[in-house]
Amino acid sequence: MNQSILVNDDMAWSPLNQHVQFTAQYSGAIIKCTLTLEYLRSKGFSGELQSEAIDAFCSMISFDIEEDTQQAIVDEQLEDNGCLLLR
């Protein structure tokens, strides 16, 4: 587990937008984050676009999500609205 970032346990799949939203805490700040379907597929997701399958996959790759989220924050890849979009 990464010590400088905490990915909260609030991941939610949006079938309409086809992405996962969650929040992360980094240096005391709460950052809204989005994982695109493209990101999930790049990590090996090939299941059905069902909430249960995506939740299980995100749990399986939680350390990757934490690392990628932290690296994107360090690299200042935040959108203009302060949100982080992982593609």
C-alpha cells in the first residue's frame, strides 16, 4: 500500500458514461478521479460491462490504480476542474 495516497473505498461504475469514479486523498486534499474504460482495458479488463465485474477487477488491480493515480498527481495531470482522468 502506498503511504502518500489513499484511494477511498467509493469506486462506482457509471454505465451511462462507461467509467469508474472514485476519490483519493493526497497530502490532505480530496481529488475526484475517473478511470476510463480505455484505462481498464489497458490493465487487462475484458469482462462484461457490469458493475460487479468491474468492481472485482478494480479490487484486483487496486495497487496499480493507487500507483497510477499518485504518478498522475505528481506529474500534475489534473484537469482544469481539479479532477484526475486516467485513460
